[in-house]
Amino acid sequence: MNSASPTGTQVHLRSGDATAQIAQVGASLRSLRIGDVDLVPTYPLDIPTPSCSGVVLAPWPNRVRDGLWDDDGTARQLAITEPKFTNASHGLLRFVAYEIDQTDAAATLSATIVPQTGYPYLIETSVTYLLTDTGIDVVHVLTNRSAEPAPVALGTHPFVTIGDVDPHELVLRVPAATMFDTDERMLPTGTRPADAALRDGIRLGDASLDTGFTDLVRDDDGLVRHTLTAPDGRRLTVWQGEGFDFVQVFTTDKYPGQQLALAIEPMTAPADALNSGRGIRRLAPDESWTLRWGISLG
């Protein structure tokens, strides 16, 4: 463990050939490895989390226009945390140091969203990471401890790869029927049909994405599965369970140590959802919401 890191205490998990590292700040998944193959691209310990890598996004994911939203008839003003676009971005836990409870193969990190500027609700949150033989399963729980119903949404921001393959040669598949159009501030302006090529599979080196998707196709077991496939047939899957009805897909050449990096971000609501209401859930006092997603290699 290294408490001097900008991302706080580092939680190390191991189960068989699987290992993972979770950063205390943001409860972020900062590494996942099966054998000697990285499934999450690592970054140096002495820097803050780059590009929100692996961070839990609550009580909203993505952006809120001007940080201003209508809370059932009451105007709320959030702090502007994305000055470049004058938005409130990625919730209120990105820079919070979580409490940690761990075993060899699992860890639960907990943090409370306290009433504050623009968000007057008390929300207990936890995220549990459980290593499996082929990857990691993740469970989030949100509980409203306010006296009134509280609007909430949740997202997560994992970067994924198959680390012994040139990322340009990986084939990305996202089973979505609809994509969001955005303006110059990366805020939604409408929707249109998603490119069928992305559902069939597109070479990652030919993709340039910072795009939200919905109308996701679920398999018979109720899970949505996004995949990255290597030329040798190995397949990484990011799966998302009930409640995760949206996904943001982001590519960048600015991730430390990576020629090309990809984030596949399960979300319960799209950008600016506190204004549109789309995907927002109002939790009753003492009501809890449990959400699941994970990563596997096969």
C-alpha cells in the first residue's frame, strides 16, 4: 500500500492468476490483470487519476449544463468542475477518499455524498470489487438517507484493453441502436440511429469516439455485453446489468503510456440527465438501489 500516492491507499486483490488494484480516491479500478495480460491500462502511482480512469461517478455521470438543474421546481446550482465547457462533471465523489474493507479477492469501498452546494441530499454509497477467474465483478449500492426523495444516477469510467496486443488492431463492438448527438460543450442535442458498423465490430484504430449510446441490446440473461476482440480470437467483455441502460464510449491518444486507450463506461443516465430527467431515479427515504457490471476475458 502507498498512502502517499495522489490517489490514496492502493488496494491489491489476488485470486489465482487474477490480480487487481483499486485506488482509494474515487474508488477507481486502476489495474486488472489475468496472468501477464493487462485488461485495464495502468498509469504511474505518482500522478492523479488520468481521464477519470476507473472512477465511480455519482450522483450523476457525465455533464450538467452550466451546473444548473431543476430539482422538481427548485433551481439548483452545482459547482463548475469542467471550466473548459462550463459544466458540472462526473458527480461528487471523483476526488473523495473512500473507506476500505477488503479480503484477498474482494474489497468494498464506501463513501457518503453529503448535502452541499447544488445537491442537498445525503446518499450512502458503496462499491464492491470481486475478482473472478476471468476478470472482475462489480456491485454498487446507493442508499438515500435524506428525509425527502433524492434524484440519483450512477456511472463508472473503466479503461479496458488486451495489453499484449496493439490496441489499434482490437475490434470494438457496442450493441446499441441509438447514439446521442452533442454540441461543442459535449452536451446532448438529440439522438439518431447508431452506426451499424459499431454493432458488427470496428477496428479500434479506425474509431474516434466520445459518444453516448442507448437502446442497448440485452442478451437472454439480461446483460448488455460490449466486446474487444484480439486478432487471435481472445475477447474482453464489459458487461452491464439491469439499470445500466446507457454507455459512453471514449477513445484517446493522451492516456499515459498508451498509444491508444479506450473507456467503456456503463451509466444509468446520459449526459445532462439532471435536466432531461432521462434515467434519473428518485430514491425514497432509506431506499437502496443495487447495480452490477463487470469485465471478463475469454
